[in-house]
Amino acid sequence: MPANIEIKAALTGVAMALETAARLSGAPPSVIPQVDVFFPTEGARLKLRMFGPDSGELIRYQRPDVAHARRSHYLIARTPDPEALLTILTAALGTIGTVRKTRRLFLVGQTRVHIDAVEGLGNFLELEVVLRPDQTEDEGRRIAENLLSEFSIDPGKLIAKAYIDLLLAATASQR
């Protein structure tokens, strides 16, 4: 199963993060609107990521909720018909919530650098070091931590939870 090393942090200086990401990648970002619908499952998260009416991905991932670089195992199935898949999965499983975001994606070596504007939550930096089959978890962590230092992120800004968990907690606290 493919794996990556992930780390996420709340962002206060979006402009500075965008400048740093552009410098490190040497290219402008891809801007990707995303709608992620989450489904109830045991032992992992399952989401349908929709990019538009004719493009989406069903993603199952498993990772610990810790506020530092962590290994994530994932499987991705792409679909040209995310609306039909959403209808089927909703009928079969129900949903637990939806995350809407605009992702600015930069590629830095083997790392996907995401600067996300998440509706209802704010701005975040997320690093995903895509591990090669011969690469150790420790090597991936070093890459993530070195990149994180380039962004001058305060360790107190690291986030353990998924966006869906943060949104559900925010919604519950507003009641």
C-alpha cells in the first residue's frame, strides 16, 4: 500500500508561506478547488474528493492523529463520475460531513506542499512526502521536518486532526 509522511500546521502568514513554497518549488502553484465528502468507516477514513462534475477520487487513508510528522497509508481510485459515486456511497453508508477547500499545490522534490484555504476553518500548510518503496519512514520524516523549518512554523501550530474532525468539532462547539 502506498505511504507518505504527513505534517499539518495552522497558517497565519499565508503570503509568506506562498512565497516560501514558490521559492522552494521554482514554480507557481496549481490551484485546485476540492470538495471532500467523508463516509463512516472503521479503522480508516474514507472520502470522495470531487474536483468537478467529471473528475474525482475515492481515497481511503489510515494515519494516527498526532501533531508531528506521521506515516499515512492510502489507496486512491480515480473516477470520471464522482456524482454517481457520491450517490451510491451516500445511499450505502451515509455521510459524516463535507470539507470544502481551495488547495494551492506546489511540488518540492518528492513532497507535495499544500497551502489550503478551508471553508469554516482558515488556512493551513500541509506537507506530504511521498515515500519511495525503498525509502525509510525516518528519511521521510527528516525531509518533512526540514521543509517545515523552511516555513518557520511554530511547533505549537502543528495540527493532529483531519480537516473533517476540526470542522465537526467547530460545528459542535457552536451549538
